[in-house]
Amino acid sequence: MKRSIWWPIIILASAVVLVIVTYTGAPFRPAVAFWFLLICPGMAIVRLLHIEEWMAETTLAIALSIAINTLVSETMILARIWSPKAGLLALICISMLGAACQIIDASVRRPDAER
């Protein structure tokens, strides 16, 4: 099955848009933040599992996003370094790392490379 690179592009674009709206104070910032926090961190990781069904993939991505968000915030609170912008930066880094791994995985698993 050919894995598309649309999700890594969506994740990277969402991260860029989130940074822009966070620092400019755009009125639609909550919607962008909600999208990013609910989907992107989990989808960046779940897509590496190569799950065939889109509903299972989406459900796992949402659950994993919530778990990752919780782990980042709890770690920051316990380390006494709580900062919403730093937490957001950590989540963006996790998402971008997962998206980069997806792109590498897609290039390694080219259809012409399989025999």
C-alpha cells in the first residue's frame, strides 16, 4: 500500500500556522490550537504504525494526542517550568519530528523498492 505524504505536510503546515496565529493574536487562534492539539501530535506518531483503517487511525491519533498533551504538561508542572508557550513549542517539536519520520518512512518504503 502506498503511503501518502499528505499527513506530514498537513502536520507541518498546521504547526507553522499555529506559531503564526499564536504570536500575532489572530481571532481564530483557538480553532487552530484546538485542531493542532487534538490531531497533530498523535497523528505524527500513529501514521508510523501503518494502520490500514482510517477510523482506527484517527481514533488512536486523537487518544494519543490527548495523552501526549497531558504528558508534556504534567512533566512541565512537575519540573516547575510551566509555560504555555514552551509546552506548545514542545508539542510542535514532537509533531514535526513525527512528520519528518513519516517522510523518511515513505521514501524508504517506495513501491519500486519492494520486491
